[in-house]
Amino acid sequence: MASRPIVALALGAAAYAAAGCADQAPPAEPGRPAGYVEAVQRLVDPPSRLAATASEALAAGGDPAPADGRAAELVRAARERLERFRALRLADPGLRRQRDRIAGAYARLVPRMRALASALEAGDRARARAAAGPFFASLRSLSSAARPSAASSSSSR
């Protein structure tokens, strides 16, 4: 369930970056399109891993087993990666706008991650189920934020 938004997010960022720099070889520096795509991929790793953990824990019968701190570690990693992502220096104004949209959606996702991770860590199936809905909804909005807007697409051509 969570893999579609993650794939869409990474593909959207890659397509946008490629559209803006089709005539250049993309260096892998963070401020360049290839580096930007890598930064997006690093950014979505913690929530995608939490989504997989939650899906597995909630699909199994009975109470989810406590995750021994791994879910909480994913939340910590998400906060750190968000800070690094926001700090990316991008020359392209379209990429900066997209970065800001993604960062905003991601900032709204982190508290949902924290609530889900806390429930998983406690082994509380009911609380985890209740937290999973808002978490997956925020994850889908993250995918939507990666899509270039009409204004961004036309300004980069």
C-alpha cells in the first residue's frame, strides 16, 4: 500500500529534475538535479520503512510485537533528513518550490510517524490502527507534493 506513494514521489522528483536539465549531464551534487533526486530518495526512506513495518505488524494476527526502538529511530532519522533536505541549496527556482512543497508535506508527516511509531513500540494494536490511517494519508500527500505544479513546469522551460 505504501510503495505506490513512495515510487510516485521518487519518479515525480526524477521527472521534474530531468525536464529542467535534459541537455546537461547531471552531476551527483546535492544542489544539482541528480543530487536532488538522491536527496528525495533518502528523505522517503524512513517513512517507507515505517509503512512496511506498520503494514506487516497490523496485517499479522494478534498484537504487534514491540519494535525494540527501531520505529522510534525511523522518526529520529526522518527529522534529521528533513533538516538536511530543507538546507539543500538549489539553483533552479522550480526545484526550490518543489523542495519547499515536499518539505512542508514531510513536516506534517513526521508527527504522524511519531504517533504510529509510539503505538508500534508499545505493542498497542488498536492505537497503531488508529495512527496508521492519518500516517498513510500524510504519506499520500507527500507524493502529491512532489508533482510539479503548472507554474513550476512552465517556468523551468
